[in-house]
Amino acid sequence: MTEDLIFDPDCRRCPRLAVFLDQTGNKYPDYHARPVPPFGDENGRLLIVGLAPGMHGANATGRPFTGDYAGILLYQTLYDFGFSSGPVSESVNDGLTLHDCRITNAVKCLPPANKPVLDEIKACNSFLLAELSTLPEDAVIVALGKIAHDAVLRASAVRLSAYPFEHGRVHVLPGSCRLIDSYHCSRYNTQTKRLTPAMFRQVFKKAARLLDQPRQCR
């Protein structure tokens, strides 16, 4: 895997995010407070794309969806479907491993109020493009939320309007892999029941089924 292309631990492309990370690191000196790298099996056929690190989650721990509410449902579901060695992700040193799966974010740095602006999403898209190019030919991508969905489409060089976001929908992208949409597993979505554990399980049931039905992506 070309780590220099899919991730830059010293990235300062986005001035607003760079300043915010500096401020956050000063306020919380024990936090990771840097760009957060992808996590999991480098040869995995399932790629999960989230939005961005959370302030007291991945921004603190240095691992996607680790240390905050959003990761609770995700890692439990990955474990239930055999993609994770355990149901809980606590820290980068907890020994957890992912099997045939890895997790990344559309934006690698913590954004203020958890809301990256469009220019920041686009600035980070080349990393996602490089990561998609490393996927095996029978890969499946799960996009958690519309921002992640749109980021995958941009990296795949297709029109966003041609592939509308819809929870549970499967898209076949020209010259790329299968893409499944899901609502983000955020506290707001799960507590308001916009996304239930059963709905989330159905997404990964589809992903597992598609992985058993290889399709040439390129």
C-alpha cells in the first residue's frame, strides 16, 4: 500500500483545520490531535468510509471511530459479522484487529463543530482516491453518511447527481467497486432512531453477501 499517497501524518493542506488541531493539541496535550490514519487490514475487501475524526474520539485516540459514541455500534456490528477481533475499540494499543476490512475517513483531520467545509473535503479527496486505487477487484465500500458518500463519488470521478444517497442502497460505480450507503452511526442518528441497530446490520449483511459475489471492479 502506498502510505505516502493515502495518508500524510503531517498534512497542513487546510489552514482552518491545521490551526484547529494546534489549538486542540494545546488544550488536550494527551490527545492524538493530528491527522488520523486509516485502520485495519491493508488488503481488506471491505472499506468503510466515515466523515471525520470526532473531538473526543479518533482525534483523541488516533484510530477511526474509537473513543466516542459513534464507534460503539460500528465495532459491535463488525465483530458480529466477523470483520473485527472484538466488539469494542478502546485505543490504538488494545490489540484489536480487523479482518478483510479497514476504516478510513473522508476528512482525516478534526473539523470545528464536526463540520468540514467543501474545500476541506475536496483537499482531502486525493488521499481517498489513492486508497480506493489499492482496493482489490471484488471490494465493497460502505459510506457512512452523505458526505462520505459524496467523497467516494468524487474520488471515483462520477457525477454526484447520478448516484443519490439513500440508506441501504447499493451503487455500482463505473470503473470502481460496489458502494453501499448507510446513515452515519452518530449519537444523534441512533438516539433518534433514524438509524437502528437492525438497519445497520442490514447494511453489513448486504456487504457480506456482495463480498461472496465477486465482481471485477476495474
